[in-house]
Amino acid sequence: MKISTLLLTAVLGIFLHISATMAYDAQNMPPNGFVPDEQTAVRIAEAVWIPIYGEKKIEKEKPFKAVLKEDTWRVTGSLPEGMLGGTAIAEISKKDGRILYIIHQQ
């Protein structure tokens, strides 16, 4: 009986904490979201790509391009003309900066 009460109290506490955090975030959301422009989207993508694919590989894919479609930034690398291969791609939420999708094409 005591364990179930303790478990219920813990779950309720976690729920209240999450609810308060979500309300706080919504009230403090910047008007243009946490990723308001192309430069910010590119920096976030680089910060995620480098630990995954390595700094040397990502550096070779500059310049990066970010395009906003609805509320999602799509950031892509580029390759020198005539070079075969793929580039890193990231999709990032403009609103809250969540990484929605990451891949490196071949």
C-alpha cells in the first residue's frame, strides 16, 4: 500500500513539473521562435552533425544553406562542382529548436 502511494505521488509530481515547465516555455517563447533565422539554423545543424559525422567531413560541405518551409528549417550542405557524393541534412523546428530529422546522403 505504501509503495503504490509513493509511486502515485512521484508520478503526480513529475506530471506537475512537466506541466509547469510547458506553461513556462509557452509564456517565454520568443515571437519568432528559438530559431528565428538561417544563421541560427545552420549553427544548430553544425553542432549536431560534427559529433555524428566528424568535423573534417562537415567542413568539406560548406557553405550550408537553410530554407524555411512552414515552421521547419531544412539545412543542407553543398559539394564542390563535379564532386560525387551526398551531404548532411538536418530539419529543425523554428519554434523550439528540436532536431526533427538528421541524415547524411551517400
